[in-house]
Amino acid sequence: MSWQRSVRAAVKALKKEEQSLERQLDKLRARIADLNGLSSGRGSAGPGRKARRGNRLSEEGRRAISLAAKRRWAKYRGAKNK
């Protein structure tokens, strides 16, 4: 066997090992991401997502804001028509 063949065989073996290590690394990264998602608690953001804020408006609060905005617009339109 010539030295060129042995070099090619070594490179081929190293590439195969590299692919195996990349798969293992991807699995490890996925596990770490899963653990980070569990530890960050409620409303945690996954990859590519924005974190959600903990403060949420109740249904009554949203309704009150909506009604107040409608009253403001009605007042503005009433003043505009006069």
C-alpha cells in the first residue's frame, strides 16, 4: 500500500469520526436546550422565540381599556363634527 492510499484512508476515517462527533454534539446541544427550557420556568422562550412577560391583563382589564378608548374616540368624533 502506498503512502497516498494510507493518507486517504486516514482522512476518510477522520471525516467519519468528525460526522459522528457532530451528531453527538447536536444531541448534547438539544439536551442542554431542553434543560434550559425547564429551568427558566413559566413563559420561557424556546429557540427563536421572544420571552413572554409575566404580567397579564385580566379580561375585565382589557374590557375597561377598550371601553375607555371607545369613549375617547366618541368624544373626539363628537367634537370634530361640531
